[in-house]
Amino acid sequence: HFIGSSITAIRRAHGGAAAQTRRRTTGGTTSARRRPKKATALIERQHREVDSLFESIQASKANAKLLDQLASSLTAHAIIEEQIFYPVAMKAKKDLVLESLEEHELMAHALKRLMACEPKDESFEAKVKTLREIVEEHVQEEEQEMLPSVAGSISADEDEALGKQMETRFDELVHA
């Protein structure tokens, strides 16, 4: 669903500087400082990280490194949700998963438009704001409805196994 080649296309367009910098500064893996074990906690943590990136982008008036990080994080997050989390979530909240897949398509479209836009363009801030609004609505629905339903429908061991699988795949995508 979410265009899997987005990470590659975005890196090609922007030189992949942020990913290379992250590999140098983190040794190529996600820092263990905040590693939640549960899938639901991982998703919430990633939501906070993306929100922080939006804050930084809006405050800095578009830093290419931050835009690359945002694009990589959003794309990888959507991919792990679709490939790993949503198949499990379908059993608990099928209607919300289907809606989330549609929101991922909207995010992909808005992200592509943002990444194709120069920060100096008069529509740049509007594109950032629109993408952020799409993401925030998606996050709110996911955290208020889907995550609690899924957490209640699987065991703690299943949640942790799912989280580990998701985190491993996320790291592979972001640090590819």
C-alpha cells in the first residue's frame, strides 16, 4: 500500500545525507535508550519522534537533513505497520485498519509533494502543515482506538514479539 520505493526515491532525490549521518552517529542502529519491547509502545514512540521532526522542520524553516529524516521515518513507519502490525490489528479493528491504509496513501501523496517542493517555494509551509495534519489525525485515531484494541486482543508475549519484529524491520528500512 504505502509506496515501498518511497525511501529509495526520496534518498536519491536528496542524496541520502541524513541516513548517512545517522549511520555515522548511531553506528547504524537505533539507539537502545528508548527501546520499548511492545509493538504498541514502539508505534507510540515513533509517533512522538515524527511529531518532534515536524516541530523542528517548522521551527527551522526546512532543513534538508530534517526533511530526509521525516521522509525516511514516515515511510518506514507506514511500511512496518502495513507489513507487520496491521495484519494482526485486522483481527481486532478491521474497519480502522482499512481506514489507516487509506490515510497512508494520503500521507504518501502529501509527502511526495512536500519532498518535490523547494523550501523557498511559497507553498512549502502549506505542504508541511497539510502533511502534519494528515499524520496527526491518523495518530489520534490509531492511539485512541486501534492500539488499545490490539493490546487487549493479544498477549504481552505476542505484543513484545511483534514489537521486536517491527523494530528490526524499521531499522533495516531506515538504515538501508
